[in-house]
Amino acid sequence: MKHQMSKIIALVGNPNSGKTTLFNALTGANHHVGNWPGVTVERKEGQFRFGGDVYTVVDLPGIYSLGAFSEDEMVARDFILSGEPDVVINVVDATNIERNLYLTTQLLEMGAKVVVALNMVDEASSLSMSFDTETLAKRLGAPVVPTVASKRKGLDDLVAKAVELMQASPQGRKQPLSYGESVDVQVTRLQEVLAGKKLAYPERWVAVKLLEGDAHVRSMVQASLTSHELQEFERVYSELAAHGSDLALEIVDGRYRFVHSVTNGAVNRPKEQVLTLTDHLDRVLTHKYWGLPLFALIMFTVFQLTFALGQDVFGEWVAEGVGLVGGALDGLLLRMNAPEWLRAYTAEGLVGGVGAVLEFIPLIVILYTLMGLLEDSGYMARAAYVMDNTMRSVGLQGKTFVPLIVGFGCNVPGVMATRTLENRRDRMIAILINPFMSCGAKIPIYLAFIAAFFPAHGAVVMFSLYVLGILVALLMGKILGNTLFKGEVSHFLMELPPYRIPTIRNVVRNMWDNVAGFLVRAGTVIFLVISLLWVLAVLPGGVEPYGSESVLGRIGTLIAPIFAPAGFGNWQASVGLFSGIAAKEAVVATLGMVYAGVEEGVELISALQGAFTPLTALSFMIMTLLYTPCVATLATIRKETGSAKWALFSAIYSFGIGWLGAVLVFQVGRLLGVG
Ligand code: GDP
Ligand code: MG
């Protein structure tokens, strides 16, 4: 089990306590840091050197406790219990020390070697809080090191303490934590029954978990006892279980009493609560009535700025750049006496197709920089908070909005972010509605059609598409919740981090995450799809390339009637939509190629103007917003739901919804005499 190579350090802590920041600071990695809970849902590994040795750090999802309620808690707990980590660095948000120490208590109960990183002491001291770390450490029985992860302060000391503890003999609290006499008696009793049995975990911890009613631990125990031992165990357990929830509550109480006894006198905060800037801002931004309209206004401003900056600052230079590169490539091929087909492939497939996608990069950079600012400042957490009421009114919990916001970047992490949801019902719904979010890959499609038909109203169109995606997601959430996934709405309290001045490092990193994904797809999936389609478009020999008689044209013509009721029944559009299932940008790349092929030097924009009308452009954008997710998302849905059936379901039902939406818009528009 253990890596032989290097010692392992696990980072454990509440969401938003600074684990990923610490991880990045230690390892030099570049993982997504966000000022809101629920950003890291997988464990991530990295390495660093200290004193000539290499250590492996594992960044775990943020958790509040070590129960077994949600998948991310299980990931963290299993990893710690596996015995793999040689030491646990427990990252504690100093401004919320009492609540954070609840988890610390549970880590200590597990017998883990724990070093507490008392993080965000900069914020704590600006709130006039102070800490007696020596006393805290003595009472906890674990080293406590003050840190400011975002400024890399205290990290050497922290690592030194962790390494020291790693080498120490097994820690073991001298005195086990007491949960009050009545509980302690029962714990001891169960512990006696379990004594000497081959359990993978410390007996006392197992006993406490059993009394808390932990089903996972129970089945683990049942599996590791002989039938005789099991009888004995079940007898004692059923007696104790009669006390049921009382015991579980007393155990929780016991932990809080312990936390209080640790902090009492060692944590000082001002007598009078001062209203912070965060409090003032939140009075407005999370206001009962104003919160939602303000969220809409902020998003609208983001789009407005994106278009204003994108057009005025960057203007045409990327398009010109792509044109120049295309010209240079062609000149080069000409000089090398390259065969005619290679020149055609380069001009039509690479420059016309893949190049068409790259032209939109400046706008995407701006959009994601602005979104990154909102995220790192802590505003995105408020967005989920103000959506809570709306979500609840359609039978979803507010927390389901968090994966939806992640989906604005890309649906793959969006679907993965549903792991923070506790029950399967909420999670399945959140997974199935995630693809309705406008992910980054759909943006080039919108931008191309906006440039062709609505150049003066870019922000309005983008904003409307984003809102429509959210509305459809809510509607489908309601329908799914009343049909396939009936059940109670679970409750949730969104924890709001303080507002922070966004750091350039985080904003640029998050923006780059999205842009890099974009570039990688352009160089892989889209490149492959375009190459394949190019071959189909020029075959068979003898017919007009890109004509309706080419293989591609025939395939497109076969599919096209499906989309006739939506107004875009030309074969090119159909082929574009289908290639978009490989990756959404491929829609634009395909359209770019098929039009670049027909007529030398035809710009995608003017080709679109010839093939679509404003109305069919709108219905086409709605189709691309809602229809079948890309294969990467479908694969993630399969993995996260554990069944190919749900991926297939997602593919088919969203296709149906996209089609319905597009047809509806087109037909209503026609009745109204638009287009
Ligand atoms: P995680 O959810 O525990 O992984 O937390 P992150 O590493 O994503 O950090 C959450 C937020 O806290 C980010 O906005 C960080 O920039 C910020 N942050 C992390 N450590 C510190 C710190 O020591 N001081 C301050 N002021 N901010 C911090
Ligand atoms: Mg994190």
C-alpha cells in the first residue's frame, strides 16, 4: 500500500480553509483555487523537496467532519484510514477556529499524526483575534503552526514540524477524548467486544463510529468478524442501539466540549463584534430581494465588458493573425512543391476550420478573467447563496447551484463537483442538468453567430443564452425531481467566505485552466474531427468537393430533415452539430471548413450570413446550448453515475430538449413574422 519512494503528507481541512493554496505553495503546482467551498473534489498529488528528501503531498476535498455522508468525505476518510499518509496537515481557518477544530478532534480520534496549520492568521489579526498557539498545541496534543498560505508565510516551520512528527513513534493521545460518562461507558463496552479482533482501524475509533450509527463502519466490522464473534457483537450492539440517536448527539456534544476546552482562554477575540467590510457588502449583495437582480446585473456587466474590451482592444488582430499564418503556411507548401491536396487540407481544414476556433480566444481570455475575479473575490459563493430560494422553489437544494456555476467553465468538472451533494437524488439531478450550462466550448459558436447577426447586441444575446440555460436546468430539475428522482429536498446552509481582494495568481491560473483546455482540444479532438471530415468532404474523387454529392454532403443531407422544423435544415449545419458532440468548438470549426472549402477566401462570418437568418441563427444557438453533451462530459457522467445507461439517457434527452427549444423558437418566430 505505502509508496516506498517518499513519505506522504495529507492535507485535510474544511472547505475554503486554504488547502489548495498550501498545496500549490508547497509543490509549485497550479491547481484551481477558488474563494468558495466545493472547488476540490478529487484528491490531487504533488511532490516537494525538504532537507534533501522528497515528500508527496495529497490535497483532499474539503470536509467538515469525518462521517460518511457524501462522497468527498468518504474519499478523505478512506485515505486517512488506509494508513497511507505518514502525517496529516490539518489546515484550520483561524477566523473560524472553533468550527474547524471539530474536524481536528475527529482526526485525533482516528489516531492520525496531526500537525495543525493555523492558516489565515492575517485575516484573523485584522479581525483583532489572537492565539496562544503553545497552549492550543498542548491541549490538542498536536503541534500548531501559524501560517498565511497565500503569502507563503510559516510554511518552512510547518513542514519541519510535519517531518519531525513523521519520524516520531506513533503518537496516541495519552488520554482518550471523553464524551461524558454515559457514552464513555458504552464505548469501553463495545471496545471490549472488539478487542483482539482483526480490524483495520483502531478499536476505540470503531467503537465510537458504531455508536454514532455509521453504517459503513458497521458493515466493515461485520465483514471482519467470525460468525461466533458476530453473534456476540450483534447482541451488545443492538442493546446499545436502543439508545440510538441520544448517543450520537452526546458524542457530537463531547467533541464540542473538547473544542471549547482547547480554545478557552487561548483564543482571544474582541468583545464587541465589529461589522466587517464583508458584512456591509453582504447586506446589499445577498439581500432578500436585491440579491438576485444584482447577480443578473453583475453577469450582464461581465458580458458587456467582454464584448467592449474584446472588440475595441483586440479587434481583429487575431483574425488577421490566423490569416497571416494561413498565408505563410500556404506559401511554404507551395515552395516545397507540396501536393495540391495538402494545400487544400491546410487552407480549408486547418486554417479555415481549426483557425476559426482560435479567433475567439481573446474574448474567452477576457470572459474567464472577469469570471475569475468574481470567483476569487468570493462573489460566486454569494451567487449560489442568492439562488438558494429559487432552487428550493423547484425542489432542488441551493448547493446544486455550485456545480452549475462550475459548469460555466466546463461541464466535466461541473459534473464532478456534484460529489459534494449528500444524497443520490440531488446528485443525479445535478449531474443530468449540468450540461445545460453554457460551457466555454460553446462560446465560440455564440460568438460566431453574434458577429454575423447581432454584432451590436452581443452582451444581450450571451446573457440571454446563459439565463436560458439556467432556466432549462431548473425546469428539468423540477421535472426529474417529480418523476425519476422523487424525494425530499435536503437542507443546506451555504457557507459564505469573506470577500477577498482577488490575487492575480489565482485569477490568471483559473483563466488559463479554461484557455489551455481550449487550446488542447483545438490541437487534438478538433484537429482529428476536422481531418476526418475533410477527407469525407473531398471524397469520392470526381464529384464537387464540399458539394451535396460528397460523402460528407450525403451524410449531412440524410440528417438534415431532422432539423428542418427548426429552420436550419442545410446539410452543413447538421454535420456541424454532429461533430460538436466530439467537442463543442468543433461546430464552429466544421462550419468554418465547409464554407472555406466552397469558395476560396470566404470568411466564416459572411458564409453564415448567407446560410442563416437572424431567426435561424437564434434557433441554432439554442440547439447548441441545450443539445447532447460532448463525449468528455458523457464519459464523466458515466463514471460519476456508475452506469452507461445514464450517459445514454443524458445524450438522448438533452438532444430532444435542444431540438424542442430550437423548433419552438423558430416556429414562434415565424408566426410572429420575424426572420
Ligand atoms: P481550499 O478550499 O481549502 O482548497 O481553499 P483554497 O486554497 O481554494 O483557498 C480559499 C481562498 O482563501 C482563496 O481565495 C485563497 O486565496 C485564500 N487564502 C488561502 N490561504 C490564505 C491565507 O493564509 N490568508 C488569506 N488572507 N487568504 C488565504
Ligand atoms: Mg481546494
